[in-house]
Amino acid sequence: MKVIITVVGKDKKGIVAGVSGKISSLGLNIDDISQTILDEFFTMMMVASSDEKQDFAALRAELESFGEGLGVKINIQSAAIFDAMHNI
């Protein structure tokens, strides 16, 4: 299973540490990551994966809830969607 995760919010300390810790606790590995500050907003995009089958709806709910507590918006999408778009 491979996913694309995006994180956007007002920049503050601890976002990368918090999100990466949460992703690890959910059994995902960060394969690639990019982050930047645009004006005063933090943006991060990552590719994460798991060798084990994961409940995608549960992952989405966990990350959205965690993001709210951290003050950022976290979105997760299956990488299979992007693969399918390029095979049409």
C-alpha cells in the first residue's frame, strides 16, 4: 500500500516531528518527503507506504483528527489513484 499525504497549516514548531511520529505509530514508513514554508504557511507532501494491508478509512480518520489537534490540515490519498490517472 502506497499513499500520498499532504499537510498544510500556519507554520509553528513541532509539525514535522508530530506528523512523522503519528505516521510511524500508524505502521507507515515515509518513503519520500518535501516541505517548505510559503509566506507564513507550512506545506509538506510525502509518500508513505506499508507492507501490511491497512484500513484506509481508519488511517484517514486518524490523520484528520491528529491534524486538527496539531492545528494543520492533513489529507491522505491512495497512490493508486495517481497511477490509474496516468494509465487512461
